[in-house]
Amino acid sequence: MSEPFNYLVLAYYNYTRIDDAGTFAPLHLAYCKNLKLRGRIYIAQEGINGTISGTKEACEQYMRDLVADPRFAKTEFKIDEVAEHAFQRMHCRYKTEIVYSGLRDPNVIDPTKETGKHLKGEEFLALKDQQDVVILDVRSNYETRLGKFKNSITLDMENFREFPGKIAELEKYKGKKIITCCTGGIKCEKASALLLKEGFTDVYQLHNGIIGYAKETGGKDFDGMLYVFDGRVNVAVNEINPSVISPCKKCGGPAPRNLNCANVECNDQFNMCDACATEMEGACCDACKVHPRKREFNGTGYYTRFAID
């Protein structure tokens, strides 16, 4: 008998003006803790970005309350059913940006005013294989190693802050239709806006990201697993033609999951199959395996402190 799904994971963002962001963040944290939610929420003057987990009742209450605030009325939630909390703690923090890009000046780009044209899942399917179309994945390299769309362009970035510096590499695609994609859509808002500012004229973005696409279409032609920023770490999104593309760091075989090195001082992200991860005790290399600050391997490669409601 399958385990009941009594919890939800909500992923969402909204570029919207929050003038009192610094004051709002701790108040919102207290509200979330009162609902016994867990997760990460970033609040900035430019908007809100969150991934949280909680009971169905608590999450439904949260969604109702958030969209009741006129600032967040247009928020769209990507919802997954899970058996338990996907986080151990609740954080709600004030930031200068809701996703780090280094593009904080609204006079340079402003996602509330101009971004790439949004494509729903079926619209993306209809366009993605056309000869004049380029699918541009704006996620970090550890994410795209784990999974990506067939024939997509990926960038060697440790984080999204590096994206503005990658524009020169994309000049050769200026005459094509560019479709940006990312996990849930938030990075595409700034990426597509920057491409338009830099002279790319035919720019699109995958609405609600890979998560939204998978829910609408079954995830066709997404190879591998999707990296997510919660305790699940890796989720399968392709129900049509799934595959594994990430090789094990040790044996080279298929490794459909991402781990953080058990050595605290390394903490590198890598792919490793279950057998090798067990043999290596969660370490990425022999030196980390014997390092004095190596954590006990927990079987998942995802480490956090004890749960606090």
C-alpha cells in the first residue's frame, strides 16, 4: 500500500513592489511558523521567492492568505504532494534580490515591465524542435549535469550571478528564437529581460519553468532528473520518455541523483550511484573520505540541522 501524501511542497515567486520588505520579512516568518510551515522564503523590494512545505491544510491556508494581499494576487504556485516535510526549518529572509543576479537596478532591467514572451507547456512543445529555435538553460552547472532538455544550450556557471558575463557566448544565436528555461521560472524573468536589453529580439521563456512544463505535458524530452532546492534534491519529471544522463563520479555508470560531499570543508556537489556513495561514505574523493571533518553519510547526501517548527 502506497504511503499517503498528507503534505504539500509549494514553489512560487512574484516580482512585485514591496516597499516595506525589511519589516515584512520577520512578520511573514512569524506567520509561517504559526502555520508550522518549513522552507525558505526570500523577500526583497522587488518581490517574493519561496519554496515551503507543510500539511495540506496549512499550505492551502498559506496560498489563500498570500493571494489575498493585493501585492501577491498574481502569484502562481507549483504544487507537489509529498509524504512528509521537505525541509527541516523555516527561514524567511530579507535580501537585496529574490534570486541573485547582480542586476538590482530596475532602470537596467525590470521583470514587471518587460521579459520574454511566456510559453505554456504545449506552446513550448510546438516550438522547441523548430530549426530556428534555441532552448537556453539558465540554471547552474550542477543542475544541468543532472537533467536538461534534449538539445538545449547550457552554460558553465556555478550560480546565476555569472549569467550577465555569459551574454557574449550567446551572440551567435541573436538571429534565432531564444527560449529560456529554469526550474520554476524565476531566473528566466531576469535572464530574458537582460537578453532583450542586450539586443536579442525574439525572446521567450518557459512559463513556470521545468516544474510547470512537466505538470502540463508529462515532461517529454527532459533528460535526466530535475534538481530541486529542498530535501528531495532530485525529482523525476519525465513520464513520457525518461532517461538518465548524469554519470557516477566514481564508476561512470548511471547516477540519477546529486549529493553534497560529506566533508564539511568540501561540500562539493556531484553525482554518484548508490553503491559508490555507500562505498565512499558520501565523500566525493578518497581524501574527503578520511577527512577529520567528514560527516556521517546519511544516505541522501543532503545535510541539515534537526527540524525546528
